[in-house]
Amino acid sequence: MPNKVQWLVVDDSTHEDVFTLDELCETYGVEVQVVYEYVAHDILKPQDQSEAVWMFDLAQVLRMRKVLRLQHDFEMNVVSAALVIDLLDELQGLRSRVTLLEKHVLK
């Protein structure tokens, strides 16, 4: 687990919102093995795992930040962090559905 969590600020005008494995590791100060472990636990999903160079879109980069924060702030292992990330995703999906339903009902 990294000693500190770095914050990523992306300037939309200068970055393509796609990061290589090396860029992701450099951004968060982690070893490549950490990212491999996150991919193995389905926390991160490269755009195409069959490619020689893994690429990660901005959504995956933000997931990386979340899992690092969970591990740092709550001292979670990878399996626990993966579960929490999945539950957060499900919660966000449910909130989106409720918002959509409320719009239709309140028309």
C-alpha cells in the first residue's frame, strides 16, 4: 500500500483522458504490481487487456483514486476495497434510477 494518496487533477484541454499503465503508476506513486492486483480483482479494467500496453480511461483512473483512499484511510485490503467499490457503484446506479423515476413521476 502506498504511503500517501496523491490527488489527480486533469485539465480537459490538455489531456486525452486516457492513461497508460506507466502514467497511472506514476500519477499515484504505486508499483505496476499494485495495478495488476487491482485488475485481477476487477477493481480496474483496462480498455483492452489483450493489448501490449494497457490503457485506462478517466473513469478507471478515478476508481484508482477511490481504492487507494479506501486502503489508506480505512486500512482495507484489496478484497474489501473491491467490495466497497462495487457497492458504491451500485449505490450510484440506484440513485440515478431514482432520479430518473422522480422526473417521470413529477411530469
